[in-house]
Amino acid sequence: MLRIAYVNGRYIEHRRAAVHVEDRGYQFADGVYEVIHLFRGRLIDEAAHLDRLDRSLGELDIAWPVSRPVLALAIRELVRRNRYATGLVYIQVTRGVAPRDHKFPGDTRAALVMTVRPIPEFPTEMREEGVKVITIDDLRWARCDIKSVALLPNVLGKQAAAAAEAYEAWMCDADGFVTEGTSSNAWIVTLYGTLVTRPTGPDILRGITRQAIIRIAGDMGLAVEERKFSREEALEAREAFLSNSSHFVTPVTSIDDTVIGNGKPGSLSAALHDRYAEFMESAPHALSRG
Ligand code: PLP
């Protein structure tokens, strides 16, 4: 099947899609992005992702490349042309193309690139076996709440995890508290069954899945504490898990080779995953009218 990308208003065969060498995203990482899960034809939490895109753009003083309704239409057209039922929609906005100079260019229009890639529904092994996590120092800048394309510390962290045959690296601040994963928010469950995740602020990304889990946990009558937790507390936790738009709730069964709980995915992580799956089923179909 022909894979199609969107580049500044044009739908182009994916393998031919390209941006200019002086795109500021390429030269300065001067841009932001979003990833929306397309699940059985539904765009999961689309409005929350576009709200966060709006916030990221606003924080960097980048204008929307097209209006929000036009972007929503373009996402749907891209989904329609690619014909994947389940996948990830990647949306990237940069400050645009201009002669290389650090300060903002005067009258450059923001650049918009989008792709869709198919992914399997609910990777069973991750859910049934859980994943390994390592901890590393958080080397990032002081505005991790902006979903910037500047991901080098995250790339290095994920590579360190891969080298240790782990799935994710949890980054720790100078005081030994976990901030988040390189591409996910970090959670533990205490011995009393309370869900704990770091409060939002400039040191983590405001995960859309994180927000949905807080809502769902509330509906389930579970206690949630938004507070910092240390690596040591995580090692003692009853359960641990990660959240992101690609894989929703992923149980963590070991951290730095210390087994978490009984070494099996925890029951709360599994229950949250199931409730999240119900929430996804309730989203409207992307290509339905009205
Ligand atoms: N934290 C980081 C650093 C991320 O890159 C991501 C997602 O890619 C998340 C958290 C989870 O965010 P979301 O649930 O919106 O996908």
C-alpha cells in the first residue's frame, strides 16, 4: 500500500517527502510536534493533543501554519489516504525555512509536516510480560513542558536503555526524584494502592495519556497523588508503569534490575489499561461525518 506524507499543503508519496535544508527544525530544532494514536479509525484524545500543540507553539511564539480546523481536516485526509486503521499520526510544526540565523526570521511561515505509520494494536508481549526500565540522570533543559523536537537527551537515554536490554529509561533530577521516561510519563503504585506520578510543571511533559489516566483512575475510585517520587521509592513500589499515546499503560516489572512487586504486571496497571481501551472505543470515528 502506498504510504502518503503531508508536507506544507501537499500529499506526497512518503519516500519522496522532504523539507528544505534550511528548515529551522532541521538546523536549530526550532519546532514542536504531537503524536496522536489512530485506533481502529479513531483519533484518540485529538482535542487534547491539539490544545497541547497550541500551547507548545504559543510558548515558542510560532504561529499556527494553518488554522486549527484546517489542520484537523488535513489529518483526516492523511488518514483517509493512508488507509491504516491503527497507527500513529505524527504532526510537526517548525518555524519554517529561512537563511540560517539564530534569531527569529521576519516573515517566514511556519512549516507543517505530517506522517502516519501503522502499528500493531495492543502489543501483547509488553502487556503480558511488562518491560524493563533503567534510571539515568535527567540532562534536559528547563522547559520539558514544551513538546519540542529537540530530543537529543531523550535519544541518548533510550539508546542507553536499549544497550541495557531495557525498554525505557526513567530520568532522575539532581535530588534523585524521577521526572519521566524518555518518551513516556512514569508512575508507581504504593503498597497502599495509591497511584503516584510527578506533578506537571516545567520539568515534565504534560502527557495526554497521563491526564486521561488521572480521570479514569478517579472514575474507578482509585487514589491518585501528583507528587515527586524517588528512584528508591520506585524500587519498593507494589507496581510501576509508563504511559504514553503510543502504548497507553505499559507495566514495568523491573527497574535497574530490581524486580518490582512480584515481577509480573500489576493488577491496577492491567485494570487501567482495560479502562483506557474502553475509553478509546468510545471516541468518534475520524472519517465519520458530523
Ligand atoms: N514524556 C515524554 C518525554 C514524551 O515524549 C511523551 C510522549 O511521547 C510522554 C511523556 C507521554 O505523553 P503522551 O501521553 O501525551 O503521549
